[in-house]
Amino acid sequence: MYSDTRLLGPDTDLDEFLTKLKTPWKTMDSDMDTALGIITNHAKTEFEIETTQLMSVMKQQGGQISIEFPSWQADVEKAFINQYGLIDGKLIFNKVLMRLFQISKGTEQQLH
């Protein structure tokens, strides 16, 4: 969506970056509420919310792999960029995705 790469660069320590994404942040509760509200608007039923995917990976003929991201992710990213600016918004977006991933794996507490 955006071509700015300042969050990750060739000198980025990935372990440090992942630790940063997993660390709770000051506005985490309201940011997670914002994300949940957007996801809820995209889902038609409570069942769909429970089965919402962060991405889908498909192996196509010829061995190529296709990765698709749901449309709610673009809306969540836009909301945080509008709220916090490009760099901080992208960081919050990535922190929210990490938190959702951790919730899906059972390593973090469920939302609401």
C-alpha cells in the first residue's frame, strides 16, 4: 500500500523488531478496539468474526504461492495512518496485527 520502508531496512534487527511488535503500547486498548470495530464492519456475522483470517496462502499450479490479505487490513492500516501519521500509524498497524496473531495462537488474551 505504501512504499515507505523506514520501519524495516537492511540494517533492521528482526528479533528486536519482533520484540517491539509484541510489546504492549500506551494506546493498545483503544487501538485494538478500533481494529475490532473495523473487522466487525467487514464481517456479517459473529461466526465470521471468529473465523476472520489474517491472510490466506494458496499454492497454485506450477508451485507458485499466492498470499492474499483481507480487505479489512487495508482499512485498519488507513485508520491508524490517518490517526498517527505514516510511520507511527504503520507501526501501530503492525503491532495490532502481531497482537491478533498472538491471540489466534492462544498466547494473548482474547478481545472482548
